[in-house]
Amino acid sequence: MLRDLDALSVFAQVAEERSFRAAADRLGVTRSAVSQTIRRLEEGLGIALVLRTTRSVGLTEAGEALLAQIGPALAEITAALDR
């Protein structure tokens, strides 16, 4: 199983922005890099996390559950690093 904090952070950003482009802009990386990171995370976990259409990005049920579990921890890590 893939355990990559950076990938989880990218996933959380995509979930928050509901957009690969907006997440990429916020993270300062390319949209392709965000897409590849999400793809590798999904492959590593063996489950789809993000629903992609030509007009929108949403989360699967598994994606919503993962975000609910990792969101608070990522926020605490970010706050600790900011301090």
C-alpha cells in the first residue's frame, strides 16, 4: 500500500478545490503532475478516490471517507510547520 504524505496532501488539495487545475496552481506544479500523483495514489490504494469528468471533479465515497480521516491530521501538520 502506498503511504506518501505528499500524495495525500495533493489529494486533499484536489478535494478542496474540486479542480486539478486549481490544485496545481495552488501547489505550484503542473496539472499533469497533480493528475499523475492522484493516479499513483489510487493505484497504490487499489481504489478510485476521484470522479473525473470533462467539466468537474468530485470524490467517490471512498475519497470522501479518506478525506474525512486525513483532513484533520494534514491540517495539524501544516499548522505545526507554520509555527
